[in-house]
Amino acid sequence: MTANKRFKKRVRSRAAKTGESYTAALRHFRTASGGAEVSQQQTEATARGGKRVSVAVAQTTLADDPRDVAALRAAGAQVRELMREAAGAGARLLLFPEGAMCAPNKRVMSSLPDEVGPSDWSRFEWDVLREELTAVAKLAGELRLWTVLGSVHRLTPPNRPHNSLYVISDRGTVEGRYDERLLSKTKVTYMYAPGAATVTFDVDGVRFGCLLGMEVHYPELFAAYEQQGVDCVLFATTGAGIDDWEKAFATEAQGLAAANGMWVAFAAAASQGTITPSGLIGPDGTWSARCAPSTAAALVVGGIDDGATEVEIAVRYARPWRREARSGLYEAHRVVADPRSEARSRF
């Protein structure tokens, strides 16, 4: 169905509901609040609901040794280069993978020689990391670009740090931080302190929520964000670490997008880019934008539009219906007095 046909259908639907003429219904959509005539494009946007924002999703090469100052500097430079590219392409928000500033290797961090053990976080060049993060935030403000960035967040020693996503606003301020809650066994045993809360924020009327690491394995986390009215989950990961498992992350993300009627931005390490390139998944579970298969740093820009034909059913109809069904809709309709309902071992 073309945009014009969709628009005419909405006008006819309003006319049928209100009893007014087609012309009067058309005037409802075409007249702005101040009485001025608006464009056809604006009219269709009003009829569709108006939730639209341009989102970029990146894949980056990751530094895994936080003692390497040059590598930390290079990671910061890579992030800022991609920020400029995203802003030039018209993006309002850019999502980076987990550990985009540094993804410490469990063996590099281990305090035990030749085996995985408790991490020695004194090895991290924290001052260099802070300088690079500060430069990223400054550029986000200059570009007017919301930037969601994977990094380690230091706590007061001897507490372990969080594995986090910083939410940096288009004013260059840290608006929030999401800390990975459901960590892998290695992470929670030897590396990080788990987080405790969801994080949501709004950009141009679109609500975002954050998830990290291996949390794509937990449908309840996505369902919780759906209950909070999130339109798009920002999921950042370094990947599964085993090629045969990498596709499962993306497949799960697609299924959870469709099951909850929401967009999922999927940002992974460039090293897995030939298997699971980063991209944006629509609420119908299909990729709406995706990086080309490559192990190079890259980004892709996609659009969130809740009135687009291919996603309208998922967002406007299926999602509210599922929420209503989960709220106990069927309780009043259950059969309680028919013997045939209780007899479960016969036709």
C-alpha cells in the first residue's frame, strides 16, 4: 500500500467513526493547530503518529589490553571518526559495541599467571580512558549527536568496575549509564560487579532502553523494557567468542524484536562482522539496515518510523494487543462450569 493510499484509508476511517464528511475528516488531518495548511508529507506524518528518528549502529575493532596507552588512544580516535561519519549521514543517535573504548581480555587482566583468575584492575590506564571519554563527550555536543558507548566504569577500589554503556546526550553530557546485570560466569566471578537497574531515555519522542553483553539470551529483559514503553532496545555486545554461536545472538535479537513489537539496534565487534554485521532490526523481526559483511570498522544508518507500512501492524496493533492479553484479558472469559472443559483425556 502506498503512502497516499494509507493516508486516504485513515481519512475514510475517521469519517466513518465520526459521521463527518470525507472533506471534514481531511481537514482534521491537514489543518495545523494554528489553522495553517500543512504539507502532504506533514499531513501523513500526523496521521501516522510522528515517531521518527535516525539511528546509526557501529561495529568497531576492539582493544583488549588496558595497559596499552596507544591502543586506548586509537580506540578513542576510531569512535570519534565514526561519530563524525554518523553525524554527516544525518543520524541523531549512534550506538557502539560493548567495550568500544576497551574490552579487557580476561587473561590479560588475570592476577594469576597462565590461568583465568580475579582481575587486577590496577593494570588499567584509567586516566587515559577518562581523557578519551571526555573527548568523546565534547564531540557529541559539537555534533549534536546522542552517543551510546561501551566502556568499563571504575568503582572505588577494591570494588570491581561495572561493564557499562554510557549514554551521552547531544549536549555532551552523560545522561545515564547502563551496567550489565546478567553477566557471564567468567565476568561475574572474576571481572565485574553486576548492575541493578534498567535505563531508558528519550530522543525526539522515541524511547530507548539499553542492554549489554550476553543479555540477548534473556527475553524477560526485553519484555521489561516493553512494559516501560521502550520503542527501541540498544543492544551492544562483543559477541559470543565462538563463530558457531555468533549467529545465535543476532537470531535471538530478531525474535525478541518481533515478539515485543520493538526495534532492536544490534552493535557487535567488527571481528565478527562477516558473521553478524551490526545493524537495526525492525519490530517485524527483519533487518531494516545492516553493515556490509566485513571485519573493518563501519556503521550503518537506519530509521525508526512507527508509521511505516512494514512495521505498522507490529507496533500499533500486535504490541498493544499482546500487552492487553498479558494483563488478564482472558480471565473473565474462562469456562468454569462446563464438564467438557474439565475432561482433558477425550475428544
